[in-house]
Amino acid sequence: MSDRHVMHPGTVRRARGVTLVEVLVVVAIIGLLVGLLLPAVQAAREAARRTQCGNHLRQLGVAIHRYESNTQGLPAASTDPVVDGVWNWTDTPTALHHGWATLLLPYLEQSALHSLVDRTKSVFDPANRSAARTVIPVYRCPSFPGTPFAMDPLYLSLGSPYALRNYVAMGATTAGRLYWEPSFKTPETQDGSIYPQSRTRFRTISDGLSHTVLLSETREQNAAAWIDGSTSSITSRRIDASNSPTYTGPENALNYVPYYRYGGGQSIDMDYGPSSAHVGVVGQLLADGSVQFLADSTDLTVYDGLVTRAGGE
């Protein structure tokens, strides 16, 4: 019998080492697998964040329904007309600008925070800054990429941070109705549901609760302090301050940039109106308490029709 495969005494078998090429191949395969899996992981995380954002909107919907039942009206966007705000604040302001985000606090298990708000004084008054700096989780979208506080220099100049909200009322279709045009300063001509000094009842939303938007997401970083009612309602179309009397451009405001540019002076420019960090869609709270994510490409007339409460569309 041949002894070719017989290990003779004293013979040492040497283990075969791993070559550099093999190591590099393994590393490349691992990198490829990570590259393939990472987008799927990120997509799953974003899907979870979008679901959580939708749940926040639903909680706000429940709070709004409870508020309407108890007070016989939806919360107003602001206690005062939007003729001034932080851009026109003085030590003795006449406008208080308490809005829907403050009014809903007791219905969101935030009664302690609500007790810190002095509604006899302006939201910009030092007496209200302890409340104003408080970050409220249900008012935040988990996908929002910015900071928790308003970054406009006018807020920063007050010496205390103002916490953001990532949800905003859809008060009207055009800025002329919501902000500036004197002939539009009556409830009959402001065509949304939650706007400055509104007292809308569910029964007056004749377009149907399931066809009317109350709140939208927003990714605005500068002009979205939750306590500030002067910026808590916006429009379905982007704002064009030079286009009287509507003061509105022809574009759908969903993720449109820039939403509003004042063009100088004491004012807050807004990069975003109804908008979100969810790719291609923006969460909307309907008056029946349901949530829909509308595509950025939603037809302008369709979005206008969803924002109006009694347009008969």
C-alpha cells in the first residue's frame, strides 16, 4: 500500500493562512450587503416615523372634536386679526395672539402647561415665555429635520427660545382672505375652518367633514412657534405679496418653496407652508378626525376644495 498519505512521525502540517485578497473580498461582500440593506432599513424607519406623525394628527383631531363639543366651536387660529405679530411686538401690545395650539392643551393632557399661559397677556410677553419654550411632543413630527425651536431673529431677539409645532391650520385658500384684504375680514369670506377669530361649528362645514382639511403638517423652521397664533394658520396656495387683492400665486403650496417672502422690513419670511419631510407627501387632518397623506402633485383645485368648508366643490 502506498504511503503517500501517511503522515510520518515528526512531520508538522502547516495551517493555510488567509490571504489579503480573500480579506478584501469578504469586506467587499459585507459592504455590498450593508449597501443593499441600509435603504430598506431607512425606508422602514421612515415608514414608522410617518405612522407616528399620522397618529399625532389623529390625537389632535380627537382633541379638536372634544374642544368643539365643549365650547360649541372649533378653536380659532388666533384671538386677534393677523395685522401684527412678533414683527410688530412692543412692551404693551394690544394683540394677544393666543391660538389653537394653546386652546387644545387641556385636551391633550397638557393642563399643567396650559396653566402657565397667561391669556390676558401677549404670547410674546415675558410672563408667557416659560410656556413658550416648552417642547410638546404631540406637536412634533418625528421626521422633521430641523431644531426644536423657531430660528427667526425676531423670536431670538426676545431672549428666550420659542418651541416649534410641525402642524398648522389651513385657514383659507388665499392670503387676501386670511391676512390682508379688508373686504375679506369677516367669517363669511374666510373660506377655511380654523383662521384668526374663527368660531366654526362642525355643522357649518357643508362640504362634509370627510372632505375638509383642518390641519396640515409643516416643516417651517422660522415662523412656527406653537404659542404664536399670528402664524398658526396658512393657505392652500403660496403667497405672493405683490399680487393684490388675493396676494396669492397660482401654485399649490404643498411643499412649495418659498411659501412666503415679505421682501424686507419687520416680518418673518416663511420657506414652507403645508409641507413635510416625508418624501412626496404631506399629512392632512380632516374634520372627521381621519388622516390622509396628500401627494405634492395634488391638483390645485382639489386642494383648494379640501381646504374650503362650504365651497360646494
